[in-house]
Amino acid sequence: MADITRRLGWRHLRGAPTAHVRHHRSGKLVHDGPGLSFWFRSLSAALSEVPVDDRELAMTFHARTVDFQDVTVQATVTYRISDPAVAAARLDFSIDPDTGVWRSAPLEQLATLLTETAQQHALDVLARTSLSSALVDGVTAVRERVAAGLAAEPRLPSTGIEIVAVRVVALRPEPEVERALRTPAREQIQQEADRATYERRAVAVERERTIAENELASKIELARREEQLVEQRGTNTRREAEENAAADKVRAEAEASRSVRLAEAEATRAVKLAEAEASKQVRLGDAEAQRTERLAQAEAARTVRLAEAEAARSVQLARAEAEAAREVGEARAQAQAAWLRVHGDVDVATLHALTGTRLAENLPHIDSVTISPDVLTGLLSRLGGGDRE
């Protein structure tokens, strides 16, 4: 944007090196070129400022492939205005003489023109391309087609626009489609990872098998050496046993001869001791027999005395029991006589009732009693006869 200052009704414009300024006064071109600096009157001046530097135009638009899949194209077009006079004549680059601001939006018009042109060629090439081909080679194809289309567009040179470069940044499908397309690759990568894992496990198993075989071989070798050691120990033990047996035989023979001598001496001494003990036992037996005889006589006398005392006590007890039994029998006889005297004057029905009462007191527990009609008839007849009496 040009820098405009005010001085006493005049205006001073100072342009940038990348801005082409055209100054018309009364319909005549007074100043024309980039980086100008001049004075002018605002009432008679017509100013336009055209940028001549390279400009980047980023664009994003959607397209549809031949298999009806929506893709997003991200591209950047680098352009510049090569003929400022033609551009100023075709587009409104006029600026306000007081502020230096464009009266309209010429750069937006250029952006719309370039975007629609590029989008037209990109849509045309993608409409005849499948999604898989577009994702693989679509960036190059779209870039070449857009560059060729912009270069062949007749309106751009007539507007003074030159295309510097065309770049296609990305060509992406919808997120769901993109995830679906990534799935086979991810599965393949996962399969490769699984295969690597299996191979690593196989190598580990093989190494473990080798280690186990080495350990088994070591154990077999140790077992063989232990067997040799056991055999050697057995030989040594057998030899030691034989030597010990020979030594034991010699000791046994010496011990046997010594034992024979000791046995003979012990037998002689035992014979002498037995003879002395026999004579002593004979003497002790005689004395014990006399003592036993005396004890037996004393025990017999004591037993006789105890038997006599027990007989006397039994006689006295028998007499006392007989006397007690006699007294109890007399008391029972007297009680029975009194009972008979008491009940001698009582009628038969009362006696029957007392008999039933005594019988009920002495009978066991009875849950139920069944009375036949014959018994009940007899009882009722007897009761009726007793009432009449």
C-alpha cells in the first residue's frame, strides 16, 4: 500500500519497490512505474497501484473421482502481474488519494479467477481417475493438468497475469475412506510385525532347545561320571570290606581263643559257686520249711477263731430277722382283719366301686377302652336292679 502524506492541499505519494504506481492527471498518464515518489493534487489525480511481486494463492476445494468418491485438493498457485498497465486497465487497482487504500478488492478478483480456473482443470482430471489412482499418481497429474490449463488460459495473459508455479500439497479422501484404505496397509504391517514376532519366538525356542540339549548332554556326562565314581567307590568299598573281613577274622580267632580260656575259667568258678550256693540253699530251705510250718499252725488257729466268731454273729442276725418278720406278719394280719371288719358292712356296689378304684390305681396307662354292648347291657341291668333294691 502506498504511503500518502498531506502538505498544504498537496499530497505526496511514496510507493514500494514491489508496487507499480500509475498516475493520471486530466486523463493523461503523468507517472508510471514501481517505487515512485511524487507530489499531486487529490482533486485532479487518478491513482492506481498494481503489485508486481510474486504472490502465493492457497486454495482448497473438493472433487469427485470416477468411482464417486469425494477427495479434497490442497494446492498453491504462485503468480505475478507481469503487465501492470493491462492489469490496471482490466481490473480496478485504483487507490484513494487521501489514504492510499484500494477502492475495491482486485486481489480477491484475481484469487477467484485463478481458483476457479485451477479447480476446473483439477475437477476435469479427477473426474476421469479412480480413487486409488488419484491417491497414487493424482498429485502429479493434477499439478501438471492445472499448470497446463493455467498456462493455456487466454484470460490470464489478457489480464497481465503470469503463472510462476503450481504446487499440489495434498490429495486426501474422506476420513472414513482414508481409514478404510489404511486398513490393508496396517494389516500388512501387523502381519509383518506378527511374522517378525513369530520368527523371534522361533529363534528363542530354537536357542532354548539348544540350551536344553546342552544341559541334557551335560547331565548325561555328569551321570556317566557319577556312574564311574559309584563303580570306583564300590570297588574301594569292596576292597576295604575284604581287608576289614580279614582283620575281623584275625581278631575273631584271637577273641575266640581268649573267650575259650575265659569260659573254662568261668565254668570252673561257676561250679565252685554252684556247689557253695547249693549247700547254702539247703540250709536256707530247712530254715524256711520250719518257719512256714510255724506260720501255718498260727494261721490255722486264727482262722478257727474267726470262723467261730462269724458263726455266732450269723446266728444272732438270723434270730433278729426272724423276730422282725414275725412282728411284721402280725401287724399285717391285724391290718387285714381291721380292713375286712371295716368293709364287712359295706354293700356290694360300693365294694365294686372300691375294687375298680384299686384296680385303676394298679393298672398301667390305658389310651382307650372298648366296651361291648353285652357288657354295657349287663352293667346297666345291674345298676337298675341295685336302684330298685
